[in-house]
Amino acid sequence: MLPKFDILTNEEVNKIHENTMRILSEIGVEFEFEPAVEVLKKNGQKVDGNRVYFDRDFIEEMIEKAPSQFILHARNPENNLVVGDDSIIFMPGYGAPFIHTVDGERRDATMDDYNKIVKLAGASKNFQMTGGNVVEPTDIPDEIRHLEMSYSHIINSDKCYMGSSTGYERAMDTIKIAGILHGGMDVIKEKPALVCLINSLTPLKYDQRMLGALMAYAETGQAMVIASLVMAGSTGPATMAGALSLQNAEVLAGIVLAQCISPGTPVIYGSTSAITDMSSGALSIGNPEGSLFTSASAQLARFYGVPCRGGGGLTDAKITDGQAGYESMMVLLTTSLTGVHFVMHAAGILQYFMAMSYEKLMMDDEIAGMILRYLKGFDMSSDEKMAFDVIKKVGPGGHFLTQKHTRKNFKEEFFMPALSNRGAFDTWHDEKIEINQAAEKKWQKVLENYKAPELDANVKAKIEQFIEKRKSELI
Amino acid sequence: MSTIFEEIKACIIDGDDELAVELAEKVIAEKINPVDAVHQGFIKGIEEVGAAWTSGEAFLPDVMMAADAMKAGMDVLEPALANCDKGDASDNKGSIVIGTVKGDIHDIGKNILSALLTAAKFKVYDIGTDQSPENFVKKADEVGAYVLAASALLTTTMKSQKEIVDYLEENNIRDKYYLIVGGGPTSQHWADEIGADGWAETTEEAIKVISNLMVNKPIED
């Protein structure tokens, strides 16, 4: 792996930390969920209504308790993942209500889209997880969406996936399903199998839904991303340093709460902070400022000794075009170089998280592959890799195309594109296929050829039974 | 006289709400015609900001702060204006009740639209976040508005927009109001599905939709 790029000096990290501690102790954070306030009160924090003022020594003490890395368990142990250290985990986008089609139209996302995206993520060697909430399946009643989504991840792939975070009850349903999949709640308590996304409500709030879910995951020993999305200029200050401090305060407050509930519970420091488009007020994510927030977040997570979530293949473009490509590459590359471990939204996202696109998913798959290759850096582990002998053999003026050394090594050393066109002009000119069209053909072919890994019939039946029972109770 | 109007205009453009209050108080203290102060001061200022925003020269903080200053000044003038017999002194294009629906506490989009509607010379009554259908209607009746604008950011709270339609229908008052909906996960398709009267993705479109609705009042009771 490449060394991780530090965007901040140590002095700058300390400045952000100090500013954060002042925010947490002097301004405080509001928790709109009585049990959460109670937990913090019991732990000696100053409480005024829903507002909690944190003690800085206490914050540091609780953050110490969070593990610097942990293993997330998949139903196929070959797909278990280390979260932290040198790992990097890519997965599709999260939560988009719309699909943008290849011809630039928009429609509501459905359960059929959900299954297809999970399969595409399952098929790709560049995605280590199938993600969670990969689109909002708007054709499924809200009350039971979480059940259908978990089921989709389980039957369409054997990689790790994410659970629900929409309130305590739904979170617990998806944790119980993971429990059945892995052979019991006690099994997953020891070996976390599910991770969810807890978001603050910027500035300086957590809502009831998220806090309920946070408590469910912490109680059962499951992992969670605790993330803040500061929109600099609207939900946060327009200065980068101010917005970063605000984000840091919110994330640390969430981590402290999780550690109070269950010391040592695995948490991931999350950031999707970006800027506001100051003409429309919309979020804008495919930009250098977003990359700066992501990079600094990775460094802050290292400073606090917890894994980091951030960035992705992020863009404000509406279709899989040049803007989608250059914005996504910038954000995903900086995400990866600065040491983010857990990359939600690595693929498929268009228009600042509002939409998913199959074509974009394929383009981002390619980008992810390029970056994973880049991260491997140079291999200098053997004389063969240094290639002195073959350079000597060919000597001045020869070529390497017919050397065994070349034939053996090029596939290991070179990234092999699945989508990019490296051909000559004339061949391209015959059809003039642009990336959007090429990507459409690609995903259709991948889906056609995909075979989901088999799931034990007994386990499958138990999960289906649980889901049916919950459905009848919820609707 | 023209100086104070110029000052009012400038302070709206600057988005200085404290100065706007001060100048409004001065208008009253010096017995200047409040209707003239509105037309030649406040409205001139907000018009200029609105035009600059439309042409891309001004940004949201400029417009929103101007709208706040406008509101602060107008609140001071309101009693004096009520005593004037010059009729529609504020020259407003109509009243709108705006809020975020029940269960949802996101308000940035709503706040932006409120400010831009103010800049476009509508009278905006913002009832805040997490608001029940009853509250929308109650406010509308109180201020005599017939356009309700309901915002939702979450896929899980969109259904509260439908609950407003249900509430209006259950109380047999559906045809007394126009309901427009908006927010990240909403769409024209959604608006049609729940039977809303309008939808817009951006503030520019929302202002157009509302302006078109304002042309004809719904059925009077």
C-alpha cells in the first residue's frame, strides 16, 4: 500500500481538535431522544433539556475505548473484511430515491432496481461490499422496506452488507435477520456482521430515528458509521476550518454516546461534508472542497484511532458524462489516497446523492479498479520485479514483447480496463460509442451472466419466515 | 425625503435588519407616509436583490438576508400601514403559508424558498418544521391565504404531504386551497399521485408555479 497522504499538519489537526472541544463543551449538542440524553447524564455530562455539554477529558476517555480496527463478517468467510488499517472497502451509493436512465430521464427507483444493483455489486471484484439502501425501493411500503432490502443483500450475494438505521425497531429487525444468517445473536455479538449509517442533523443535533438505531447497534455489538454531512455555507460555516470543526464535534458526540452504551463497540468516523451551491442552496459534492473535507476526515480519524468513512465516486452531474467522470475520479482518488477505509457511495451516484445510474455504476467500477491498482504502488519485493536480468538480456535497442518475463508479469502489473476505450481512432470512429452507451451494454451483460451464490435452504427458510412474520405485524 | 428612501433601499440590499428596523422607526417618528416608504424604499431594494439573484450576480446569503431585513422593517411599519387607507400598501402578489411536514425537521430548502418568495414580493407565513395539516390550514385561515406550500426532505416523511390532501378532503375544504409540494425526494409524479396542485424542483420553478396558481383563486367558501 502507498503511504497515506496527510492534508493537514500536526499543528492543524490540533487546532481543529481544540476548536472541536470548545464546541462540544461550550455550545453542546442536542439529542432528540430521551434515553440517549439519560445515558450521557448518567455518565456525568452536563445536561440542559435535550442539550448536552461534554467534558473534554470524558470525550477523550470514551473515544479511547473505540477499536482502531475490527472485522466485519460475511456469510461467506472469504468475504470477511478488515475495517481499518490498510483496508479500503468500496460499495454502491446509499439512499437515492431516483434512477437516472441512459437517455437522461428520471424515474422512481424500485425493488427491481435494488436487486439489480446488489447483483452488480456482488459481481464486481472492485466492490468488497454490496452496500445498503442502494436505492429507495419506492414500490415497497415504507414500513417493510428494511426487511426487503436485507433480504436482497442476503440472497443476491455473499458479501458484507449494511442494515437499517431508521429507528430502533427497524434497526433491530435487520440485526435479527443478520443473527439468523450467522447462527444466532450471540454469534454476531462476538463477530459483528452488520454495519449501519448513523447521521447527525447538522448543525449539532441528532434526531430520534438515528439515536434509536444507534442504541440498537451498540446494544447488540454491531458496527456503525457515525457521520456528519456539513453543507458549508448553509448548514455550517462557509469557512473550511469552521465546517470541519463542526463536523468533528458532531461525529465525536455520536462516538462518545455509542461508547457509553457499549464500551468497545465498533464505530467508523464518517464524513460526507461538502459545500452548498450558493445560487440554489443545493448540496454540491463533486468538488475540491468535498475532497478536502474527506482527506482531512481520514486524518482526524487516524488522530482519534478509529476507522474512517468518507468520499465516494461523487458528482453533481445528471448523466454519465465527462463531468460525472472527472468529478467522481477526483473525489474517489483523494478519498483513497488519504486513507479512508469505508467508502459508501463509491459507485452509481449522480446529482448529489439524489439519483443512482446503472451506467455510472459501471463507470465507477472502472474508476475503483484503476484506483485499487494505483494504491498497490510499485512492487520491488524481488529481483524479478527489478528486472535487471531481462533488461540485460534485451540490451540496447531491442524490445520486451517476446520475453517470458513480460508475458508473466504484465497481467500482474497492469490494470486491465473493462470499459475504457484504448483502441485506435478508426475503430472507434465506426460506431462512436461514448462511455454512457458502453456502460449500458456492460451492465446488461454483467447481469445476464451473474449467478448469485447459493444460500443454505434451511437458513433461507428461517429468514423468510422471520420476514413474513414481521411483515404481517407491520402492515 | 428621498434620502431616507434611498437609505432604506440600500439597507435592504445590504441585508442589514437592524438598520431596517431603525429606519422604519424613523419613518413613523417623522410621520413619513409609510406606503411611500414601502414602495420607494423596501420594495425597490428587494426588487434589485431579486433581479441580481435571477441574473446570477447575487447569491443566497444576499437574498435571504435582504428578505430578513425586509421582514424586520415591514413588521415595524405594519400597524401604521394598517391605518393607511391606501389599500394594498405592501404591493404583495399574494399570501402563502409554508412549512415542513409532520415528522420532518429539515428546513433549509423551505427557508430558501420563503426568502425568494419574499424577494418576489409574496407575503410569506412560515410556520416552521414538523407541522401537522391542521396547522397549515389554521394559519392560512388566520391570514387569509389560500396557497399552502409543504416541504419534505425524507422518503419517509413524503407521505405527510399526502396527509395534508387527506385532511383537506376529510374536512370538505379541498377546493378552498392550493397545495404545492417540494423537497429532495419529491417529483411531479408524486405530486400527481397524491393530488397536489403543484410541484417544483427548484426555487425558480416554485415561484412560477405559485405565480400561476395565484392568477385564479380557488372556489370561495
